Amino acid sequence: MIELTLLTLLNFVGDNFCEYRSIGYDNYKSLLLSYSDASVKYGPLDVKKVIEKSDNFKVAAIAIAAIKCPQYIKD
């Protein structure tokens, strides 16, 4: 099995986040649903491990979301 990386996780979450936002959920609900989906796909322990070990996680997550669906990202 290939180890889950921060980039893989954030790309998956970013796509789902944009989909949830496009159907009308707010940022917080979209984010929670996206990470829930990632936990189903990759396993909750792997997702948790990537988040815990990542530096500048917030900056990277915002950057991915801003690239994928900038219309939903506010200052």
C-alpha cells in the first residue's frame, strides 16, 4: 500500500470541498464532510497521521482550495 501524503490528501479534500460548496453547504460543513470522505477512502488513522505530521497544514489546505475553487475562498 502506498503511504498517504499531504498533497494527495489535500487534493482529494479540495475536490470534495468544492463539490460540497457548489451544492450550497457553508465552508465549515463542506470541510468536515470532505475530511469525513477522506477518512472513508484512506482510513481515519492515515488521515490523522498526515494531519499531525504536516507543517503549515492550514496554509497548504487554503492554497489547494484557492486553486480548485477560488470563488469559495474568502480573505
